[in-house]
Amino acid sequence: MHLTQKKIEKIKTYLLHSLLFVAVCLPNSLYAAHGVSLDGSLKYPAQFDHFEYVEPGAKKNGLLTLHALGSFDKMNPFTLKGTEAFGLFGYEKSLIFETLAVASLDEPFAAYGLLAKDIELAADKKSVLFTLNEKARFSDGTPVTVEDVKFSLDTLKSDLAHPFYQVYYQDISEAKIEDKAQGKIRFLFSRPNRELHIIAAALPVLSKKFYTEHGFGAENRGDPMLPPIGSGPYRIKEVNPGKSITYERNPQYWAVEHPTRKGMFNYNTITVKYFKDQIVSLEALKAGEFDFMPVNIAKQWQRDLAGRPFEQGKLVKKVFPHKNNAGMQGFVFNTRKELFKDPKVRQALGLALDFEWTNKALFFNQYTRSNSYFSNSDLAATGLPSAAELELLKPLKEKYPEAIPPEVFTTPLTPPTTTPPNSLRKNLRQAKKLLTEQGWKVKDGILTSADGKQRFEFEILLVSPSFERVMAPYAKNLSKLGVKVSYRTIDPALYVDRIKNFDFDMTVTVYGQSQSPGNEQRDNWSSAAASRKGSANLAGIQSPVVDSLVDTLIYAETRQELTTACKALDRVLWYGYYVVPNWYLAYHRLAFSSRFQQPKKLPLYYSPYDLLYTWWFSEK
């Protein structure tokens, strides 16, 4: 059961990962290149025709109907206030806005120029020069210029944009136009790191003309539903606020034959309908109201994807393997709350989750337990710390002795288990011991603080009712410790607002990870992000050790240094007990219309919507 909220949160955790599943480098290069990679090698040469995981001759036809959850109230995906419509930018892949470069989905560390035809990293790695593609056009026919690129960076770094961007682009000091006629613009770095030029390349390019005329922030615009202008393959045809949005393929799309776009975005029209929740959505799928659905609920996949549409061959269910870094899904503690400030208390509450029972009874044994913040990846910490990891961890232990628990050095990352000889009873006894040691005791059946003034009770905030059946047994297990837990599913729009303002005790979240983590880690874990509304640091982590390791990760110069920093960070986060680890899948579960045709080859690193936009409809 992967979390549906990642499709409706205003800022997706993997906002730029949908464009770049990886962060990349062009080491020691002084020449302009069509693409860049971490190790200097590229699968696709200059003048390549198309990616191998597409069908270049795919038919462009038909109406694709999709679904989304909740509602939307704005057309600008780059601001904090409100919820943007599906398809503008993010996890589900942008239909409107484009970036300077885009990822190859069959290479772990490579990207190729789109709006930028050449990318040139300075020898000192303190700047990168982009040369724009002279063919690039916005949907209103105006050219994409260096002024648009500079405007985009300046705007996204300003207070008008979501605070995420200020953090993500903080080491890009400015954009300097070098040659307007030749379309050359240089991004200057305040401090170089291995991925900073590709972070610049992942910049969404906005129309300066459009946003100057209409304003950028919703509060500055007369109509927050005014369709934006972008350079992407689609333009907005019709908006029914909060209920549906329809995109139409731009017949003058500038990049239709571009090698990074050939064989992609093959639908004439895309309509997105909004539904209350995933349960209602599934019935709508079976009724033929839309064509494609990632299935995030194990019970639905096992039992509910059946009936006449599947028997008649109108609908298909199929798993698609991937090699994505699974990151961490978990029940996250809001450590801003006094109740959850003690890591030993958080550890105790984690012992009450019986994953093995949950996986068998509710999930049909479909899942693997999350055992790292970089699950399903070679970045995950295994065994005891290596010598290289100890070189990072020991000085931090000396400097901040209370901030690193001893388990970081002595114990491999191991989630609680009820597999014999372990048991839930044994785990709950350990949890009770931990709580007692921290001064909690059961009084009249309720866990109470030593002074008797505070009862241990909290609420779990949910956005999907499908998670209620997971929380029920967890809450029951906690009640055996005297912990009183309630759980509540609320309206998606209200949920987004409360999460954005950290107004919760516990919730379920996904910390998505790329194949090469970088600047986004600041938004996930840093002390600065803990107090910044809208950040991904839901746990409220404020640790000088975490801050130091995040910086080490970001400024790692080699893959080995990056891997070491990730593993060290993984250990410190794990033994901070900020989440109750959940589970993950190494494949996507998709249900879809049998009208789809698919390329012969799958990509390796992709989201369901990355895959969908390589498909097309048959002529039937």
C-alpha cells in the first residue's frame, strides 16, 4: 500500500525527481555537450534519434482520461498557497512546463538537453553555461529566451515561490545573460557541488511575458484559474475548477521530433477527472470513466481488480518492475510535539507495529519491509559502519556526543520483527520497558507521565480511508501499552493545508529518493527546513549531526563519497526513530485499458506516468 497522498500534495516530495530521477555531473569538462552524466559516459551519442524505451512511430491519437484525488484551486504549481491541477508539474509528469534538460530513464546518472541544446560546465565547476535551442517556443508561439530563463530562476528563488525552491537553488547565486542573440546564459554558483549544474538544468522555464502580465503568486492575480503558458507538448483546453481539467496536444509543439520527445506524449487530448478517494476511483475505472490507474492498495490489487471489464479483456492488470530507489515510507512523528521529543519513546511506539501480520493479513504478502531511508538501493546502510563511514561519524560523535546514539556504531539497521523467535508480545514488553525508563507509567489503563499531568494520547491524520484498516491493528497494539490513539481521514485539501503547516501528531508519508540524492535532502531533514512551512521535514528534525551529514552528501565529489555520506546519514536517521518504517514494492501495479499499445522495452528508473506517456492507443 503506497501512499496516495504523494499524488495530491501540493509540493511533491519528488517534485524534480519526476524530471530527473538522478542528479548528474559533467566532470572536468570545458566543451559544450548534448548531455551529461555522473561518470562522463553517455548511452546516447550526439544526434541520437530517440530513447530506446519509446516507439518513434507511435500513433498520435485519441482521448486519454485519467483520475486524480481531491480537488484543485490554482494553475500555478510553483507557489505555496493552494493545490495545483494534476499534470502541470511534478510526480505525474509535466504536460505544460519544460526544463533545460531531461533525464534518460534507462541510465542511472544521465540527462540530455531539451530547451538547452548545449551544456558547458566550467573547469572550476563554479558555473555552467547553457545555450538555448533556437527552435524552442512557448505555446503562444513566442520564442523561449534567455530572459525567460533568468526570470524563472529569479522568480523561483524569490518569496513569491514555494520555499522549497529557495532551498533547492540556494547555491545558484545568479543567472547572467552572456549572449542574448546566441541564447547563452550562465548560472553562477556560490559553492560548487557534483550536481549543481544539473539542478540548474532541471529549472522549469516560465514565460516572463505571461507572468509579468498576470502576476506570479495567486494572491497577485485576478484569476488563479487562468491557464498558464508553457513550452510543453500540451496546452490547457478547459478547466472545471476542482473537478476536471482537459489538456490538448499543441499542434505546433516545437519539440515533437526532438530526440528526448520523439515517441512520447501520444494522446491528442488528456482529461483528468477528480474523485473523492481511491476506493471510489476504482469503481469509476471499472465503469469505464478513465483509462489508467496506479494501484496503491494491496487489497484492491488482490481482490477488487476483477469482474466483467477484466473478464472481457477491456481492462488489464499488470506489474511493471523498476529499479527506483524506494526511499522510506513510514508513520512519521511530529517531534515538534512534546509527546514525541524523546527518541526512546518513539522507538517504543515503533515496536507496536506488527509488519509480518499486517503484510499477511492485509497485504497478501506483497510488500517488503522498509529497512533504510534508501530502500532498494546500494545507498542503503548495511551491516556495521565501514571505515569510510566511521571517518564521518566519529568526529561528529566527539563534537556532539548526545546527538548520535550508540546503536549507530554497534547495530545494523534492523526493523522490529515478529518472525519467531521474536513475537509481538516480546516487542511490546521491550516497548513497555523503554516507556517505563522514560518515566511513563500506566494509570487507570492510560499511559501517564511521571508527574501524572500528561496522558499519552495522540491522533493519526490520514488522507486516504484505505489506511484506516492499517491503523486499526496498530492502534490496538498501542492500547496494550496504555497509549490512546485515534485516527481520522480528512478532506484532501484540508489535509494538504494541515501538513503544510505541520498541524498533526502523526501521519503517513513517503520520502522518495533518487539514484543520486542531493540538494533536496536539505528540504527533507535540515534544521532550517524544520521551521519552514511547506517543507518535507515533517518530522521536525533539528540535529547538527544530520545537518553536517546532509552537507557532506550534497558536496560529495565522487560516487563513493556520496554513497558513504548516504549510508552514514541513513544510520543517524534510522536510530533517531523519526518514523515507524513501513514497506515498499520493487514494481508498479497498474490497471489500464486494453486499448493501449506499449513499446517493446521498459525503462529502468520511472514513475507510472513516465511509462504512460510512452504508450499510445491502438486504432480500434
